[in-house]
Amino acid sequence: MQFTILHLLCIIPAWRLVDARDLVCPRPIAFDNSTRIESADPVKSFGEISGLAISPKIQAPSGERIVYGINDGGGGNRLGVFDSETGKRLLTYRIPESIITNIDWETLTIGSCGSTGVNSTCIYVGDTGDNPARISGGRSSRRSTRTSYRILKIKEPNYKNYPDNVEIKMSRFSVLTYNYLDSTSPTKYCDCEAMFLDHTGCGNDDDSVGDLYIVPKWGRSKSNINNRLFKIPASAWPDQFDGSAAVYSPKAIVADGIMGKVVTSAEMSLDGSVIAIGTTTSTYLYLRCPGVSVVDALAAQPCESWNHPSSGQVESFTWYPDGESALEIPEGNNRRMGWTMLEYDANKTSRACPQVHVKQ
């Protein structure tokens, strides 16, 4: 049996381990958009999907994993559950308005619950959109206060135990309110459509499993000036799942590799080796070698890219748990599910990591 150095140096819960393979930048080898997402819902259709997240554990009726989806602002406090193979909507969870409202839900990710359970799975919903902030160069906001950007953390439920359009109990939630008021931030307000979790906590001493990275969206004229990462550590969250809330002001971090991009999606592969950054038309991959921090990985230039497999405006991206395929869905009703199949081949890659193998 062999392990890569990534598995030796980083904390990776057992359900996130993948078969040992070359630590290389994957390349796309096939695309598929033959299946459509079922947008219809008894309450309101999922016609403007702004975030996707494939469950690492829970299977759909097809045998493949379920995929979660959220609607953009105006779509209500709802989290859709779909079959990632067939696109069929399985059910919808409703989020209590006493916890959070959908001012502008723009991003979704899934992974470790971090400080509240490193081996447990949580869904993170980002109420982070703010078009006036982007248009004004960060000088004004649609939000009522400077602390009203919010992220909802939900302990992943099993859809098989719930009826359709059921309201999830308070005991599965916590909320983090954040702002851009730290002195390192170039602006007081930001529009954000992308966030991702650190699944391994590798790199710097203060990096942990469950750290969350915010990637704001700027227009092209501002993307080379204001593009930053904002890190929210796992420790910033409330200790309990009871609707508790906390407030945090993350520091801004420069990452040269994302400069100039109008970012609409982002996600890290579950083994932590690849970070995807998306625009409305394309996806860019960044290789993250063992011991390398998220910031250093995104300081490099992309190692691979492709245009979205389905036409339309894309603001969502999610990895399949094994990292060998990725899903993107354009906004609109019953749009085609754009799958990209990936190959990890040391002989064909554009970039590779040094590897150490330990045999048992």
C-alpha cells in the first residue's frame, strides 16, 4: 500500500481519501451536457442556480451522489437536493427566516464542519452578493449594515429522512456574519459569488481543516486592483449548532494568480490538491502541492483551463468527490448539466508535484 506525501502531512478524514494517484494538474479529456437539471419545485423553480455542492457521502437513487443547489437573490430560503446522475429534484429544504434570509445567495460549498466537528460534513451557504458594491468600486452597498454579509453552516441532513419542502430545525445551523472592515481590505464593501473550504489545512501554521476562503467578484476594470482572498478561520464559527451567530472581519490577502479574473465560482477538490476558480465562461485550475498553502497555490498561474461544457452564464462549480469529474450548470430553467471528465497523468500534465511514497 502506498500513500502520497499529501496524506502524510495533512489531516484528511477517511471519507475524503482518494486512491493513490500522481499529484499533478489534471487535464480535461471529455465533456458531457446530455442531461438537464430539473428546475421545477412546488414553491418556486430553481431557475437561477448560483451555487452547487456535491455531497461526499450521500447517494441519490441512481447510485451516484446527490448535489445541492441554491437560487440567486429572490429565490427564497431554499436548498435544493438533486440526483447528480439524472438531474431529478429529490426534495427541497427550507431555511427558517429567523436564521437567515436570502438577500443574495451566491455561493455554496461542502466539507468539514471544522471546529465543530472535523470529521462531520457541513453545507455552507453564502449570502454574499452585493452588486452595488461591485458597480461602485466598493464604496456603497445594498446591505443595511456593514456587518450583513452572512454565511450559513448546516450539518448535512440525509434527504431520505425528510419530506419535500420541510423546514430544517434550528439545531442544525450556525451563522457567521462577516465584513470587509479590516485595515487590509481595499474596500469597505464587496460583491462575492465564490467561496471554498480548505479540506486539508496544509501550509501555514495557522491553516486548519474547515478554513473558508472568500473570493470577491469585481468588474474587469477593478479586477487587477481589488481582487483579494479573504480567509475566515474555522475557529471563527460559534461552538454550537443552535442558531448561534458570530461576527468576523477577515484580512485581505493578495494572490497574483486570480488577478484580472471576474470570479463567479471557486472550489477545492476534496483531497486538497487542486483549486478551481471560475468565471462566467471558463474554469481555471491551480495545483496545490503538499505543504503548500492556499494562498501560495493561488499565487501561481493556472495550470489548466477549459470553457464551460454548457452554454449560458455559469456561476457554479463543484467537484465530484473522487476529483475525476466536475459539474457546472448555467443559470436558467432546466439547463444542461455540464460535466467535465479529468485525467491525472504524470506523462501528460502541464504541472506536477514532487512525490514521496511510503510502502507498507
